[in-house]
Amino acid sequence: MKECLEDFTGKVRTEGRPEEEPLLSRKEIAGVLGVSLVTLHEWMKGGLPCHKQGGRVYFLKSEVHEFLKSKPNPRRKTVKQ
């Protein structure tokens, strides 16, 4: 049964994407970006692209990279004068 579940999970992770870019979990993408899960959640509320499957959230590194390039530096707080 465990093998069937692993096969199914692998199929779900790769379905619907022409490229074979792996989906990254919240923890994985937070580690790549060097931010906390709380920060990642705030960015998601601000429009960070994600893919929800089976109650879980996944990210494509390329989509996250493009999103962050299109925004002002999300790590830098603006100072009010």
C-alpha cells in the first residue's frame, strides 16, 4: 500500500507540467530562499504563486524566482521618513 501511495504522490507532483521541474514543499522553498515559513506564508498572501494538491502546498522554483524578480526586495523593509 505504501508503494501505491508513493507512486500516486509522484504522479500528482508531476502531472500537468510540460517541463519536469520538481515541485518543492513549503519547507524546501523556504530553505532555498533563506526565509522562515511565516515569511513564506506572508508572501503567499501577497500573491506568491503556489500549487495546492491534496491539502498540501507546493512551489515551482522558476515561478517563485520570477515573482520575486518582479517585486521590490521583499526582505528589505522600507524606512518611513
